[in-house]
Amino acid sequence: MKYEVTIGIPVYNAEKYIRLTMDSVLAQTFQSIEFLVLDDCGTDSSMDIVREYQQNHPRGKDIHIIRQPENGGIGCARNRIVDESQGVYLYFIDADDAIVPNTIELLYENAKKYDADIVYGSYERIEEFDGTTKKTQFQYPDLQFLKENEFANRVYSQYGFLQANVWNFLIKRDIYLKNGIRFKKVNYWEDFCITINLPIYVRRAVLLSDITYFYYCRYGSLSIFEKRSHIDKEEIQKTIHAMGVVKCNYECVQSKPYFHKWLYKVMMTHFYMVCSILKNEKIISPAFAKREIRDVMKSPMSFVETCMLRWRVKNLFLYSLGVLNPSLAVALMRIIARWRGLL
């Protein structure tokens, strides 16, 4: 059976929250939805709860469960969902988050109205720590990008303009398939490796100010470093490696008129990774050497190539952070991070 939309839900040890997620996706006002649940071989009762919905819910016949041969992590889980989904459009949600009842209907209507490859909703971040709850809304302006390179040029012009997450946007599944877009096997900032280059492949895009997604931050989240007591160095190194692959494959975008903006955004993301390392250096084990931290900022471009780019000063400054003496480079990045309130 073909569907207009697949909601992909990777599940791993989410028994505390999976009912919240399942209730919200099954309450969607849009009808042609496949609910594709990926069992990533957890050890709790998450999948028993999903099977309960599959057997008893009126939309149970549209709940499809696929199981990984072994736990492969969120990247492998999402790749499997991309490969096996039956929807024309794909929408990811994490197994501890929720969406509003008309999320898919709203995004789908705008995709059809503007013939868009991708439609983003706005979201609310809900932090639940130590018995307190903090809510912050992240809202886009209502915008349509309908001309060639218009979307990518806007995204790369401003750091933080676009969400760095792969949830809460409706995208044509073929965008992943035709361009060979695959998720990396990393646990932290894993979405960066996908979202940084998505605008390159998107012809028409829509941003909506409507809050359509509730993103919950709780203890145990790999992305919430400040709430953890220990971080394995290897975990961060895998992410740096995946980010480096994106950085060094710059040829795929080098001919674009916005390449100088793309490079600056990629290198700024590496700078923020350095800030995370410096901020959490007391709980990272074993420790990063200064040379290792400096090398995160290695540019894929030569000095001469960088001088030929637009945004020359910005890109040359970031280039310099990767070639200075390690102690000097780290000291300088620490000063900048403190000045910007990142430490």
C-alpha cells in the first residue's frame, strides 16, 4: 500500500515516553500516513507498547514495525526508515517527543500548494530537569523560497537560521534516495551531517511560523552534555570525523554561488564543536590535547584558495585557527568562546 506520508520513529529504550509519541502521531488529522516504527533492539518494553497500539488502535493497520538485526544507533535506524518507507513524503519524530494534531496536514498542504521539496514547522523546546520545566519557542517567519539557489543562499547567509535537526520537516523521500544522502553512525550532532547539505538539493522550500513539534530535553539525552557526569572522548571523535567528511567533500558545492557562505557555516559549526569540548573538558576522558582541538579547525581549503573567496576576512580568520600554534589557537578560541557566552 502506498501512502502520501511516512512518519518515521526510531525506537530504542523509550518506554517512559513512547506513549506520548504514539498518541500524538496517531491523532493526526491527515489520513494517508504510514507509521513506520524502527525497533533498534532496546532492552525495555518500548516495542511491546508499540505492538499494543498496532493491535488495538483504529489506525493500527498503518503501524508498520521493522527490526534491526542489532542495535546500530540513530543514524542506521534513520537510514533503514528512508529505505523502507512507503510514503511520498517523509517526516521524522524522536520516540520521546510529540507533535500537534494537524502537523502533517499543515505541512502537506503547504508542500502541495507551493510544489515544495521540503516544508519546515516551528517547534517548542521543553526542558525537564530536577522537577522544573522550561519552555522556549523557536519560530520561523512565514517564508517561501521558490527560485533556484534562493533557499540555500538564505540558509548559508545566517548561522542558526535553520534548525539543525532532521525532525519537524516534511521532505520528499526522493531527495534522500536520488542524492545518496545517508545518516552517519554518530551519537552527537549527528543531524549536522545531513542538514548542512540538504539545502543544496532542495529546489523549493517553505518555512512556517506554526508550532508543530514539541522537543523534550531530559536526563539521558546524548545531546545534553551539561547534564552528564562523563563523556567518552571517542564519542566526540566519531562526530568530529563525520563532520570532517562533510568539510572535505566540499567539491559538491564548490561551484555554487553561495560556496563562501557554506564554507563559513561549516567551519563555524566546527568552532562550536571546539566550544563544546572546552566547556566540558573536565568530564571528557581521556582529555583532548591542544593539537587535537586545534586540528578540528583545519580548513579543507589552502590559504590561497581561501583568499580568493568572498567573505574573505571571515573565512581567513577561521582558516587561521587551524594553522596557528596549538596553544595559541586554543587560547584564542577560549577567549572568543567566553566573549560570546559559550563558556
